[in-house]
Amino acid sequence: MTTAHQLLEIALPVPLPRTFSYRHTPGDGREAVPGDLAVVPFGRRREVVGLVTAARELPVGTTTVEGAALRDVKLILPPEYSLGPLRLELARWMAGYYALPLGEVVPLFHPPAPGTRARPRKKKAEPAYPDLDPAAIELTPAQAAPIARSDALLERGEFGALLLHGVTGSGKTEVYLAVIAAAVARGRGAIYLLPEIALTPQTLARIKLRFGDQVAAIHSGLSAGERCRVHEGAARGEIKVVVGPRSALFAPVRDLGVIVVDEEHDSSYKQDEKPRYHARHTALVRGRLARAVVILGSATPDLETMVRAREGRYALFGLPERQGCGLPPVEVVDMRGTGVREGFTDTLLTAMAAELENHRQVLLFYNRRGFARVMQCSQCGETSLCPNCDIAVTLHLRPRRLLCHYCGHTARVPATCPACGGDAFLPAGGGTEKIELNLQAHFPEARILRLDHDTTRRRGSYRRILTAFAGHKADILVGTQMVAKGHHFPEVGLVGVLAADDGLAMPDFRAAERSFQLLTQVAGRAGRTGPGKVIFQTWRPEDPVIQAAAAHDMERFLELELPVRKALGYPPYRRLLRLGLLGRRQGATLAAAEALAGVLRDQLQGPAVTILGPAPGVFERLQDRYRFQILVKGDLTLRQKAWLATCLADLKAAYKGLEAYLDVDPVMVF
Ligand code: ADP
Ligand code: ZN
């Protein structure tokens, strides 16, 4: 016999850290259990999806709870949509660690509510990619080792994390596929995370080739109905392998055995909007709960991951060699006093001409998005740094000054270069569009494609540009960091980096790490088949970060960077937490930020915790809102983070129109 009525506690995606009571009448349907998703009315909204956190029998005749009239649940979603005990536990962990109301993580766990099924779009034919027959590949001992370790963990049903550090083209993907196959052979499932699926049609094609109908990809191009089908298929165990960007981590894969986090250093694993979370960290937690194997892989692992691996928390496996060919040599070309013409040195122009002459392709990387207005001397390349924080200070206009947005340090804008005394100390300018025009002037015959934020606004344009270039329908591809991702362009002989030191001047403590990663990644695009060559143009040829990247030498980079992180108390040695405040009125927003910083200094500051700021964001004003941030350096307890969340709620109540959020382990700190 079923219960006549149930009283359910439901967490809803609203910014209130509490649950709400509803009445559920199972009737002929099923009783609700914790972990189920429920559709309920909330306020004036008729349908909100929430998470059942508790269910008990409701005494006959009860119509109110704590004086409020009980509203009825509209629908308990079918069991395929239930979080089950493990994902419920994961949701609770996220709510605690990221200091979010539980309800705010709920949308990550369900596709659009069923019932909203759109017509499936016509399937476009997948382009065919040549691949080696898996049976024909003989895995190298370096590949076999992580596979054997994973297999042993799967055999024992134990959690374990592995870091696969392998240069581009060293065979990491083969390892992922073999470990997934081992899990599937044991009847277990897998999640394969990629930074951005639109960028990796080749990898997707390889996975499909291996696992056929047992694979489904989640990406932004899916309709609501298609998403539901993947979700239900995974929950029923028909789909064994789910591939996708960070959101695929929450797919209800049955008996999860493996989670792959490919290109684990990629910043797209961090969600920088509500709910803010990091998919790499969350993948490790889901893996632990599911007793699964988690494989993090990259040619340029995140510094934090690298340090954790050295501490023995992840088993470290290296794939030091490329399959088939070596890594391309990198030439570092000094831009000082060489008469750089519209961004190009003679060395680069000559090398490009030779490459085009041989009907090989050229890839050019220029990472100017022109947002961080960093000052740079156009004679010696000097940029100015904050004396306290070792990050670039940025130019702000009203009032005109240089400003560190970590600690708020300000300085006069120098009229001449502080290093060489030259009179061209100016905001760094330019952009890929200008470079493309200049290129056309240098090489009127060449077919040029550009890949950046502006050329990829339209749906499908990403893929079109990449496919065209991979098929040698163009001679030169110029672009921002989008060109550095894991593409396989077989006929690229030359990679040119137009300003290798650009990224070093970013106002972020991870500037050196990002530069090293980007330079190493982009260099890895050259000579995938046949000879390759890389040229780094730079104002600072002696810069050790650039030198380490030119040598493809991660160890050397770690020796440089880790002491700096340690001395200044940045991750991976201390954690960071960022509080963001936004408001239409500058004075009131700053006052709120200062009030908050004052409370934090009183309550948290100590030997283990430092409060920095408030300081304005790099975009002081964006979409008609003034932005300020406060940084908290140090390890906070769950209780302290929860307390911070209540501080923000109080602040919002006190300052009308203020927006405030908490960003745990921020990736972009500006
Ligand atoms: P990564 O993921 O590290 O970039 P891939 O797994 O894509 O590397 O491997 C690069 C290329 O080398 C692919 O074409 C792959 O099929 C091939 N490959 C990988 N492992 C082997 C192997 N053991 N023997 C021969 N070819 C291999
Ligand atoms: Zn500073």
C-alpha cells in the first residue's frame, strides 16, 4: 500500500540556502525518495525543477507547514532523472565546497525537463577521418603502464587518479580509449570530458569509431529532446560512454568506471557563471564516490595538478615521445631593433615564404583580444608590474592611472619607458584582424583564414574554418588561442608566434603558466607529419618562461614558477577565493565592497588567511555595472565559506541593486 500523502523537502534553484516543503500524492504513481527531481510551482513561476532532499509521510489532514499553506508537487520525474545516492552526494559536496545553495547546482544534473521535446534536427554527415585500425596499433610500454594501472583499479573496484603527461601526439588518446574499453568490457560506463567539442571533431570521430552506438556526445548543438534521449539512454545503461564538455560530467552514466579529463589544464573546465565550479576537481570527487578511475591528461598539465601528482596524490605517467616524429625545433627571434614590419620580423617572413613555396601550410598565433590595457614599451618591450603582487598593472582612464586590481596599488602613468627611457610607452594594441590585412599585403597570392572570436560568432563557423584548413583549402591560418587547441593539421610545416611575451603581461598571477601552456601547445601544431619548425618572435628573448617553452621543457618551467607561487602565497600552495561585487552606482558599490572587506579583515585575517582589496575589476565598468573584487588567500573551512555566503546575502539585503558572488578557486582573477 502506498502512502496517501508525502511531505517533501525540495531544494530549488533560487539563491536561498534552504529547502521548501511540498505535498506529494503518489496515487497510482511512485513515492518520491531523496535524489528524485520534482517539478513544482514556486512563487509566480508555474514550473521549477527541484531536488527532493527528504521525504516522509504526511499526517492525514495536514495542509499547512509552519503556518504556510502546502503546495502540491506537479510531477516527480521518472527514475531515469533521479540523481540516485551517488550524484545526490556529489551535489551536496558541490553545495558545501562551492558555498552554494544546494538547489543552485540542481540544473547541472538534469537536461531540459522532459516534455519539451523539439523535433530532432537533420543529421549532418560526419566527415570521415582516417584512423589507424585499433587492432593494428601496438601500444608502447609507456602507454601500457597507465592502462595496466587503470585496469588493476577497475579490477579491484577502487578509486584512483592518474595524470598522463604526454606531449601532443604522444598517444594519450589511445590510452584513454583503451582504459574506457577495459571499463566497458567489465560492464561499466565512462565519461570523456573535452574542453570544447566543436574544436575536436577528430577526437569525437575516433571515439565513435571505437565504441559505435554505445557512445553519445553532449554539446550545445543538441535540441532539448536529443539531450533527454542521451540522458535516458545513459541512465538505462544503453549508452556506456558519454563525451562532452564540462557539463557532461553530470550525466547519469550507469556504474561509472572511468572519467577522462582531456586537456585537463584548459580553463573551460571552470564554469564562470552560476553555479561556479571546476569540472576537474568535481570529476575527482565524482570518481571517488563512484570508485572509478579518473585520468587527467595534458601536454601541459595545470601547475596545481602537477604539484598534486608530485605529492603522490595522482599516479604520474609520462609519454615523452611523439608517435612517428620528434617535436619541432623552436627558434626564438628577437624583435628589438630589427625593424619589425607590421608585426613581422624578416626571419618570420622569409620562413613563411619558403614554406608556402613548398606548398606547406603556415599557422600564426597572435593572442591580442585587446581587453587588458597593459602598457608596453614598443622599443624594448617592457611592461610594468605591481610591486606587491607580481602581476601586470593595467591602464585605467578616469582618473588616468596604472592600477593593480589584486591589491589596489596605483601609480602614475609614466611618460617614458621606465626601463629604457624611450618615449613610446603605450597601451598594447593591434589585433588579429589587423594582422590578417597586413598578411594579405605581404603574401597577395596566399589563401588566408582567420580564427578568433569575431570570425566564429556564427553557428558552425568554427568547424568550417578548421575543416577547411585541415583539408589544405587555405595556406595560412591566423588566430588567437583558438588555434592552439588540440587540432591535428597534418600539413602545417611552420608555426609562427607573433609576440611570444604578450601573455606574460596579462594582469593575472597565472600569466606565466598560461603563456607556457599556450606556447607549448601552439608549437605542438607544427610538423605533425613531415618536417616542422616554430618561430617565437619576442621582445624578451631571454625570458626564462619563453626559453622553457621553446625547449618544450615543463620541468624547467616548474623550477621557475613554483618558488614564485610559494613566496607570494598563490595556488597551488594556498587556495584563493574571490568575491565579486557589481552595482550600477560606483560609490555605493565601492562602499559595500569596503564594508565587506572590513568585516573579512576582522573575522578571517590571520597568519593563514590574507584579505586583498577591494580593487576594481580590469573592466571597471561593464554592461553599465561597476565591478570590484576582494581576494581571500588561504584555506577556508566549509563553515567559513558558508559564513561568507551569508555575509554576501546580508550585504545584498543592505545595498539595493547590488550583485555579489563567491568564486571558490577562481581561474580568472580579474
Ligand atoms: P595525443 O592524444 O597524445 O595527441 P594520439 O593518441 O592522438 O596522441 O596519437 C597520435 C597519433 O599516433 C594518432 O594518429 C594515433 O593513432 C597514433 N598512435 C598512438 N599510439 C600509437 C602506437 N602505439 N603506435 C602507432 N601509432 C600510434
Ligand atoms: Zn598588487
